[in-house]
Amino acid sequence: MIGKFISEKRSWIIMFLFLQAFSLIVAALDETIAFTSVLYTVFLSSLIFLLFLFWRYHKETPFYKSLTEREDNLDLSAIASPESPFEKIVSESLHQQTMLLKKEMLTNTVALEQEKDDLLSWIHEVKTPMTTLRLLIDRLEDKAMRGSLTYEWLRIHHLLDQQLHSKRLPFMQNDLYIEKISIEPLLYDEIRTLQTWCIQKGIGFEVELSESEVLTDSKWLSFILRQLLTNAVKYSEASDIVITSSIQYDQVCLQIKDFGIGIAKQDLSRIYEKGFTSTANHQNNHATGMGLYLAKRAADALHIRIEADSIQQKGTVFTLTFPKKNDFVHLLSR
């Protein structure tokens, strides 16, 4: 801040030095003027000028220092009170702009909330005909037709489910109910939903859970499992999906392993990014790049660690590491 202050007052300092030098030159050229007296005067005035600069530095910089140190938000309470007329102009301008931004933000927030509510309402309305459609599909006698329609129904159902949960994610903390639950029924419910699709693709499941009980939210865990199982089925063909659980360092770990196309090594660090659909299968128009992104966000809120390991053309393993009880005590106490 000292360097900026000197830079700001540079023209005044140069002008003062010029006048002092001019006085010395005149005293040196004019024999009627005592040079020693002028030199003494220049010394005293320079000392007074330095003290004046020191005083003005501590007088003028607090306002601007508070501007540079404040956080980048719309809270202006941390700004020091303006002293000079110019500082008051800056302060008034900042307050006016902040008020305009707050009004605009409030308007946008209300519009966004309305849009979210409308979308959630629409999704819930669509669920009724979707249920009816599923019942009609199940009544079809043509197995090939029933399988094809079920697959398309699953795609629509999955996309609607993603949209519903993506709108709920920002308010997920208000929707959590942490309890001790069994993973097994949740897994079988999700597998049952994918059953027709799995039969069509020749995919089976091997489930071996040595540890089944975890402390988490059942609804959001179901959503995470749904994304991982759907991905495993989508990118596999005529193979099994192996689901196992174990205890590692006093934490329950759930592994979902498929033997599908796998994930390219260069993509592993990006699979949780919003909209990322891989570089190896970039031409896949069915991929939205939202499933793993939403699953990761939900898992982070539940303190569940998701890790992926994959070998291209040999399959992918997703590991869910559930938190200890103490981790949730810390989470719920905040």
C-alpha cells in the first residue's frame, strides 16, 4: 500500500522536489541571497513535507485498504468510513451498484425458484403417465417389442430422475435423514428396475455382501447406486456385474465391478465433471455426462468417497467408502 500511495502522490512529490531544487539554484546564482539559509530552509521544509506525507498516508489509506482486503461479495460493512470528498464519491457509487445488484439477484433468484418449482411439478405430473405406460408395456405379449419399449422407458425414467435430483441437490442438506440401513434391499430394488434391460443385454449380477449395514440416507444412497448400476449396464454386454462389500480401516466399502468397455486412462480424472462424456466414446449421443456428476455431488454431501479404477476394454470398478459414525456426528453438529 505504501508503494501505491507514493505512486498516487508522485506528481505532488515531483512538484515539491522541483520547487526545492529551483530555490537552491536561484540561491546559488543570486549572490544577494544567502545560500546556507536557503539550504537550511529546504532541509526543514523537506522534513515537514515527509511528516506531512506520513500523516496523509495514515489518513487516506484505511478506506482503500479496506476495499482491497474485503471479500468478493455484496457485503460492504467491512469498508472503512470515507473521509475525503473523493472517497465519499467512491463509497456512494459502490453502495448504489451493490443495491442494484442485490435487487437483480433477488429477481433472478425468485425467477429461478419459480422455474425449479415448475419443473419439479412437471416431473411429478409426468410420473403418472410413465407408470401407466410401464403397466401397458408389461402386458405386451411380444417379448422383443416389450424389451425394446422397456429400454426406452428406462431411458426416459432415468433422465427424469436425474432432473428431479439435480434440482433437489442444492437443498440436499434439508432433505437428509441419517440412519443405519441395509444396503442389500436398496441394491435389489435398483437391480429389479433394470431387470428387463439386463436380460436384453445378457447381463447378470453377482452380489456378495459381507458387510451390509451403513450409516447414511437411504433415498440419496439409492440415487447414487442407480447412477452407478445404470452406467455399468449401459457400457457392458453379455457379462456379469459383481457387487461386493468389505471392511477397510473400520469403514464399509462397497464395490461395483463391471466387465464392459471401461474408461480411458486420460478420462478418469474428469468423469465427475458436469457434462463430460469421455474422449474415447465421444460419438455416443445417449451419454449426458450428468450421472456421475450428480452421484459425486450427492456422495460428497453424505461424506461417501467415490473412487473409480478402470482398464479400457476390461471393465470398471467403482468403490463407495462410507463414513464412520464419528464423521456424521461432526457433520450433524455443524
